[in-house]
Amino acid sequence: MADTFYNQIAENKRKSFLLALIVVLLFAALGFSIGVAATGELPGGIFVTVIALLVGGGLALGSYFGGDALVLKVSGAREVDSTSAPQLMNVIQELSIAANVPMPKVYLIDDTAPNAFATGRDPKHASVAITTGLLQKLDREELQGVMAHELSHVRNFDIRFAMIVGVLVGSIALLADFFLRFTFWGGGRRSSRDRDGGSGGLQVVFFVIAIVLAIVAPLVARFVQLAVNRQREYLADASSVGLTRNPYGLERALAKISSDTEVLEVANRATQHMYFTNPIKKFEERASGLFSTHPAAVDRINRLRELTGEQPLQATEVASLAGLD
């Protein structure tokens, strides 16, 4: 089990950083091609790339320092302590010691749909939010599995990692949109006259490349972002087992939460990737299977079963879980 456990963690980390690198390269390629297309010179491409990275960095700083407070407010979360939620606080304190991270702030969301998420820029400034439905519907062992998963996100710096990738993806979309609007509202016609005047074939080539990237890059980056999110969920599952040494509580929690039909009203497309399982069910109008933020519960449970050498879920069990998450 130990060998498989550490192999899963190492593989998930490698995949996550590889996917993040793809987003960075897409952003750099788009900025560089737009710069050369606009100026006709390679230094122009470098200049635009640097400016784009600076703007992206500014957006990242804003999310870094204020994103968690905004998410908690939007979610309607209220802070609790050992007096108002003794069992929950006890579980989180135990797991914080096991994970060797500071005790996070703990929040409750008044919603009967069971779910949870972690937020914050680092372990010293972390918060976990849990719905009242999660406390009502899970036993202590299952609650430990979920909380260990969320604290693993904190310990693995997943919130910061996801934020950086998210800002890059958003920056790609903004840069692509600006270039396309500039091109189709007159910039392209001026560039054409410049090229006719003999500014060279380099500008023509990069103008075409820039248009293609401006159309394709935002979509590719979004798919990569979703793949990163899914890899970090697998990583947090494996890390959760490392903290509790008990995959069964997490497995049962995944099955319970994923098969629950109640809708988490406070969740939205901007925050859904943060939750333990996808809070937007397949039967909802706002659901989109094409842009799924989480791995399927069936896949997550089967990966946990690999750790213990158990057989994968049977067809009947798969059918009961596949219709919701």
C-alpha cells in the first residue's frame, strides 16, 4: 500500500506541474506572437510578453490577498469555534497536528447539501468551510476523510497553485479577446497596408499565428485548467489517506456526497472547482459535463481501492454514482 500511495502522489504532482507549464507556455506564445504581429520585430514580441506577464502578476496579487475573503462571503460562510461546533473542531485539530499545519479558521455554510472546501493563500492563512449538511449526514470516520482531504489541499498549496493557473487562464482569455477585437476593428487593415509596404514576411507569419492562437489558446487553456484541478483532487485524496491511514472513511464519504441529490445553492461556476466534490449536479441546468471541474467519484473511489488491493466498484455501484456528479 505504501509504495502505491507514494507513487500516486508523485505521479499526480508531475502531471499537475506539466499541465501548469503548458498554460505558461501558451500564455508566452500568445503574447510573443501578438507582439511580433503588431510590430514586425522579435523584440516587440518580447516586450508584449513581459507586459502581459506583469498584468497577470498584478491580477494574481489581488486574488492572492483578497480571494479567500471574497469566496467565503459569497458562500455565506460564518466562522465557528469549539463551543458552537465541538466535534468538527476536534476532528480538524487532530488532522492539523497530523498534517503539521497551523489550525485553520473554520466556517459553516447553512445548507443541507453535504460538501466542503478549503481556501487561503498558504497554511498560515487558511480556512475550511463545511456545510451543515456534511455534519448531519457523515459519521466521524467519513468526516475525518473529507477534512483530511481539505487540509491536504492546504498543505500541498493547492489553493495557491490553482489560483496561479486560474489567473493565467484568465489572462490568456483577456489578451486573446483584446487582440481579436483590435484586429477586426481596424488593426488588421492597418497591418495589411504596412505589410504591403514591405515590412516583411515575418509579420505576416506571426499575424496568422497570433489569430490562430487567440482563437484556440483560451479553449485549450481552460481544458488544461480543468485537468490541473482534477489532478489536484486525486493528489488530495491520496494525501488524505496518508494522514488518516484509512481509505474507507474517504471512500464512503465520496459515495454519500456524490449520490446526494440536494443542490448546493451558494455554489456557482466560479467556486465549484474548490469543493470536495462537484457541487453542481448533472441534472441541474447550470451543469456542464464538457467542463467538469472534478474527476468522477467512481474514478476517485477506484483509485482509493487500488491502495488497498480491493476490486473496483461493481456495475450496479457505478450506476448509482454516475448519474449525479
